[in-house]
Amino acid sequence: MYNVENLLSSQKIYDDAFLNHIYPFYNVFLMKLSHRLVLICLFTFVATSLFPSELYFVNVNGDMGLSENNVKAITQDSFGFIWFGTRNGLNRYDGRKIRVFDVHDTETGKNNSNIGALLEDNNKHLWIGTDIGIFNFDPITEQFHYFSKKNKSGNYLDNWVSDLKMDHNGNIWIVIPGQGVFKYQPTNDKLIEYKISTDVNSRKSPQCIFISKSGQVWIGSNGVGVFRYEEKQDKFIQYIKDKNGNSLSNMNIFTICEYRGRLLLGIHEEKLLQWDFKNNLLSALNVPDVHYKIIRKIVSYDDKNLLIATQAGLFVYNEIEGRIANYREDDLNPYSLSDNTIYTIYRDKEDGIWLGTLLGGANYAAKRNLEFTKYIPNSTGNSLSTKKMREMCEDGNGNIWIGSENGGVNIFNTQRKTFQVLDKSKSKQTNLGLLYDDHKMYIGYFKRELDVVDLNSTRIKHLTAEELGITEGSVCALFKDSQGNYWLGNADNVSLSRTSNFKFTPRPDIANGYVYDIKEDRDGNIWFATLGSGVYSFNLKTQKKKAYIHNDSDKNSLSSNTVSSITIDSHGVVWLSTDRGGICRYNKNEDNFTTYSIENGLPDNVAYKILVDKYNNLWFGTNKGLVKFNPESKSVRVFTKSDGLLGNQFSYKSALISKDGTFYFGGVDGLISFNPYYKIKNKVAPPVYITSIYIHNKKVDVGEKDSPLKKSLLSTDRIKLDYKSSNINLDFAVLSYTAPAAN
């Protein structure tokens, strides 16, 4: 007999009375886990329920062709390309490839590759803010032109550009801290300068621009407050104090956004302030986690969620729910940020979020039609102990017990999204079978028999093969039938116990071979799946039994003798998952099977445990992705890693529908969960463009001598080639970033 309290790490810093008050849903067994971790896990729970869903990042960096991992500016053009402005070059990204442009005006000789601001105007020209002013990029000619327009005083823009914005009238607003604030009017080709303090010596200068939903132009400064543009008077009004005397003097307002009717001011090395400009009241926003984290950018994602870029990662704040999440770099988590210092945030046309970082390139969090929550080992201490999943079982308190290949039994608290290992001394053992019954969890092991965990007394009892009454110690399958009988499947056969004392009697006459799964259908038939000997059925009332095996000459026979799991759907239909035979439906009236395999559109003939949703869709893993299959329409939808899965290979019996309707699937790369009924409509039909043309394996560019391209491929509908140019290759791009590998 083992005490679970001794098996799990335990350090009391809060008493059980406090825990009972905070977690009434938490059972006695799990309350005796590490109390220090309980407190940590509380904040982890707060951090995992935010945003439209949990954020998972993919990284675009120098290994993919990015010219520099310091990404300072991001925008998406009208065609759909993503542009990255870096410390060393301009990059255009199509989801798969990066094209690097040299920002160089060949006519004037001007060039600069340190890019801090990007903007596309109404003519589809890209404005590029650099250390020496602005360049314009014409996507038709693919030429750069230095913006040398002078104002009425004869000055032109020749210094570091910190921000670029376009207002509702198509005017381009430019902030150059060393020169001032400028407005360029394309309608009359006029550059106007506005006198806002540019005292470089005292560091009091304009810093950023914000255009509100109503079209109002705001300027944030370093040391002299905020400025609001009055269009009728064509001048800026300064605001530096509220009606209570709270001052913005000497504060570096690095970023501004509008959030729930207020203007938010990101003070670079201090706090996030909120200004109720209608009532002229200034105060700190109550997000202490963000304060003094060096705020670089704030963006209102929607009416609830605020995105805050800092040097301590990305914060997502939801004022309505009073929650904040912090996403940071984690060396053990491939879906974490690549760098904690974030320069900029950009929201694309698919509602995905792009982050530019100091040293980690760009990070992208997609908003998918079906979002998969991912669970893998990471550095938080509350994560899975391994990536290799096995069978899952939910206990009476909603905790999910997860068997594994080499990491012990993980207990997942679905409320707090945290994991604990049951017994680290058995972490190298393979867990095969799980059964929850009457406040006990039964755990079968490969060659290591059975553990019985009493959730009330928090004790574990180990039962040997001799005590169980079995001759082979691999407990693969455990099941309790409608008459209260217990069934155990191992590598020899099936065994039966008519009492809860688990004294089994082998019944090779009912099912023989490697019994891997056991289920009961509506008619009282017990089904036994085996790895190599087909399936067996045994009727509890009539005591009749029958064996089903594969027959090459009978298309309605079992498709494979290796059957790994059994599922009974809401209509009472028996479904079987097989190795190398796809899935099989048992036809009761005909007493035969219908097979669905690669020939019917499945990606693979190796199928794992089937889950059935309320619309009778079958969901199951394969070695080539997760399948959603409708037996009536025969429609097949395959989800792969490009759709947000951890990997494409799943695992035996590693699937579960929890009491709250969440689907869980385990594989060799970790655990995923999702709501199969939650859908986000895709608002964007991704455009397709030819991006490059090669003649005799040589890339053809605009402007080259004898080039057949007179303008960019993006605006070219035909080209004329001579008869010698017969070897032609084309590159094309589908401009969707949600799952670019699937494009």
C-alpha cells in the first residue's frame, strides 16, 4: 500500500481549509498534491482562458530567409503579402517564401536598410520609414523612390522615422522625433509641418501617431503630453494635465490605442495609463503585471482583448473578465514566442496576429476555423511529463487520467489546466488500460500488472498477476459491463471477475489473443478487439459467442485482424478501428462489416480510437492526421499539422469526450483538445498570384535587359516569349497565413 501524498511532491504552504474554500470541485486525492504548485496553477488557469483562444506561435526567421531577425515594422499590402521591416532590409513574405528587397533609389543613390515603419497608401504604394527619411515602393515597377518632397520652409524629411499612419481622408501622417510631425496630402502633393516640440537636447519630441475609429488624429510625445489634431483649425491641441492635475509631463508616450471608450497611453518604461478624454480624467489601468515592463506597443484586438507588447513578452488583457495572460519565450515549447522583447504588433486580414521581435524574427498566431488546444512538456512545471500519449479516462471529479508510453500516468485538472504525475517511480512504465469505477481508478501496465488508486483514501494498491488470477501481466483493457461484471484483456486472452475484488478467471473460450479493447453494445453483446485475432462478441443473456476475422475473398468481412479499439455511437452502431484496414462498421442485420479506407478518401489505413459528435460525425486519428468523417454523406475532412495539430501521428485508444463535451486526442507529439462544434467563418478568400518566372532556370526580373517583364508579375496578365524560351518554371503563392503549408 502506497500513500499518494508521499509519491507526489508536497510542500504545505496553505492549509486544507483554504484549499477547500478555493477549490470545492477538487477531490481529496488531488488536494494532497503539491500545494505550492496549486497556487502557481491558479494563475496558470487565469492565463489560459483568454483571447479568442489560446495563442500558439509560428516563427519566421533568418533560417527561412528573413534578412534580419530584428523585426521593427510589419504590414500587409492590398495583394495580401506580409511585409517585414527589419534593422537590415525589407522582406516580403507569402506564407512559404521570403523575398528580400534592397531599399535603394537608383536615380538619387539614396539607400537605407534600417526600417522602423511601414504603410501602404490608397495607390498601393508602400511607404518605408528609415533612418534617413522615407522611401516609396511602387509594386508595379518594383522601384524605390526617395521621398524628397519639401515643405513651405524648404525642409524635407531626412531623419529617423518612428511612425507612419494614414487618416480617413488618405493623408499620410509622419512622425520624425528629430524633426517633428508632418502631413502629406496626396490630393495636392503638399507636405505640411506642425510645430510640436522637437527639443532633441531635452528629449521632448513627438513619438507616435494614433488614428481613432472616428478618424481623430492623436500624437504621443516624449515629455510634453498628447496632442489632438483639429482639422478645421489645422492645428494640434496639447493635453498634458487632467482636471485633477495629474500630469503627463516628462513621460515618454511610446504607443497609443483606443480601448473601450478610453485612450490608452503606453508609457515606455513605466505604466499603462488610461485617459477618459471626454471627462478629462487620467489614471493607471489596473494591470500591474504590465507596469514597468517597458511597453512598446498596445493594440485593441476587439471590444474585449487588449494586446500589449513589452520586453517581457506579450500580454493579453481582458478588462471585462478581469484576466491577463502573459506569453513568453519557452525553450521547451516550440509554440511559444521566439523572443520576449516585442517591437510591434500587426493584425492581418485573417484576424491573425503578427509580432516583430528584437532577436527572434516574426511570430504569428493564427485565428483558425477549428482551434486545437495543445498540451506538451514545457518549463512551467505543470505540464505533461512526456509527449507520447496512451489511453485516457475521466474520473468523477472531471479530472482526466492519461496513460503514457514513458512518462507515467498524468492527471489533468481540466479546471486549472494543470498536470501532475501520479507516481514518478513508475514513469518509465507503459500504461495500457484505464478504468474508473466507484471512486477508484484502475491502471493497467505493460508487463507490470495493475494498480488500484482509491481516490477517497489517496492510497495505491498494486495487484500482481498471481493476485489477479492471470498468467500474463500486460493489462491492456479494463471494462465493467451492465451486469456489474469486470473484464480484463491481456496478451493471452480475456478474463472475467464477477466481483469488485478483481479475482479473475481466464476465459479463452470467449476471446483469445492480444485483447486490446472491450465494449458493450445496446443488445448486451460484449465486444473484444484483438491485435492479430480479429474481434469477438459475447452475449451476456444468451451466452452465445462469435468470432470475426478477415477474409480476402469477402469484401464484407472484417477489414483487418488487428483491431485496436471499439466505439458504440448514439444509434448503437459498433465501429472498429484497425491497423491497415481503416475503420469498420458492423451491420447487425447482415452480420457483416462495411469498410471505409483510403479508397473512400481516408488519408491512411491505420486508424485509432473513434469519437462521435452529436451530428454523427466520426473523429479519429491516423498516422497522417486527424479525420472528420460523415458516414451518411461520406465526406472526409483531414486536419494535419498545418491546421494546428501538434503532429500527424496519433496513438492507440488515446481519445476521450469529457463530460463538458470537449474532445481530447493523444499522439506521439502530445495531447490536443478542441470543441468540434465551434466554428469561425473564414472572412477572406485567399488570393493566388504568380510570384516568379524562370526561363532556363534563370529568374526573370522587371527592368533587366531584354526582360519579357515590363512590370511586376502581380499586375501582368500576359508575356510574350520567343521560341527559344521553352523551358519555363513558375512560382506561385496562395496568400493565406493560417495554414500556409496546406496551401
